[in-house]
Amino acid sequence: MSSRRFLAVAQMLASVVSLQFGSSLAKSLFPIFGAVGVVSMRIGFAAILLAVIVRPFSRMTRDSWRLAAPYGLSMAGMNVCFYLALDRLPMGVTVAIEFIGPLLLSLSHSRRVLDIAWLALTVAGLTLLLYPHGGGKFPDPVGVFEAALSSVCWVLYIITGKRLAGRVDATIAAASGLFIGGLAMAPWFAATVVSGLSQPLWLGAGVLVAVLSSALPYTLECLVMKVLSGRDLGILYSLEPVAAACAGLLLLGEALSLQKALGIVCVVVASAGVVLNGQEEDILDPPP
């Protein structure tokens, strides 16, 4: 492995870790600002940062903004539903459920016999995640529903994002999408920031969430996309449920049972399998 490729892999792993540990930090702020308040800070502060750095407004046409609107709204919906689910479910379980929508989208575009095995493994993983073991309880149904909605929004984000990416540069697409998402979340963002003025330390933590969960991962991903193939990126993205479970354990004390850990492994292996056996255009797109 060349030094350039090794550095790109290290940067991509740093992006995955940053995103999931940022989400864990966000979850720790839920008792202070609420899930919607925290996600409004993540989107709002990230939108401001990228608007200043990328300056998308002068490079977007009216038609481009029409494409950016559903992209940004699906991005906001994905993050809101994800954070609402995090309020009820462990990190690793939430991310694994969220992964299933894009995974099924990739499988729907394939006609390979081997993909039946990946679909079966996905179903097995979902069963292990949701079915109680040893007299335990089912996961919170509202949380599962919210994670599933986030998964659906991720699929919409992929579809609308591909349309927008055909018109503008990736950096402009992300900045414009976050701007639209920020507009949608503006009332909650304003209310959260005003309430946080009396707690500047916690407000600063909200800015850190935006950096760790959006600005830093996005910057690193832009760098590595010039070096790694879509297949390489897809394999590394498949590690996100594992990173989420580790972040939840280390920062939030969310220990998972062996059954749920195996469920996460099934989803990760299925995702990696689809990537390894798929075409470049089938690669899952990451959430922002």
C-alpha cells in the first residue's frame, strides 16, 4: 500500500470515528437541549461553517437550487429522525437499522444470485437486533420506527443527492444541502441558541458536535474521494455501525448483548459484501 493510499484510509477511518463519537457527544446533550435542539445545532452550525468556507451562493443556479431543496430537506429529515431514535435506542442499534435502507436500495439494483445471501444476512441481522433474547424486552417501537424513517430519508438523500451531484461540484452540493436543511431547522436552531446563551459551555459543545459530526468528516471525505475508489469507501463506511457501538460503549456506557453485537456484525458483513460484489454505481452514499 502506497503512503498516499495509507493516509487516505487513515483519514477515512478518522472520519468514521469522528462522526460516531460526535453523535455520542450529541446524545449526551439531549437532557439539556433535547434531541431536536441538538440536531438543529448540528445542522445549523455546520451550515454556517460550510457557507463561510465554500460560499455556494454565487455558484448555484435557480435549477440547482430546485434540486438542492429536496436534497437538503431529506438530509434534515434523516438527521432529525436519527437523533430522535438515538434518544430511545443504543447507538450501535440505531446506526445498524439506519444502514438497512441504503443497503436494500443497493440490493434492489442488483440481479446477482449472491445478493440473495446478503439479503438473508441483512434479515438475520435485523432479527437479532429487534428480537428479545432470554426474557428481555423488544427495543422501543417508537425508536425503531424513527430509525426506520431515518433509513428511508437516507434513501431519499441518496437519490436526490445523485441528481444534484450531476449539476454541481460535491462541495457545493453538500454546502447548499446543509443550507436548505439549516433553513428548515431555523426556528429550533434559534430557540436552542437563545436558550444556550446562559450555558455557553453547553452551547460550545453543540458547536463541537457540528464539527465532529459534519464539518470534519465531510472535509476528510472530500480529501479521500480523490484517492480511494467507491468500493474502498463503501467498505470503510460499512464499519460505521461498529464505530457507533464502540462510541456508545465508551462515552455513554451502552453495553450491547452478544445477540445485538452479532446483529450489527451481520449488517456490516452484508453491507461490505454488497460493496465487494457490486459495481461502482451501487456503492452506498454516506450520510453527511
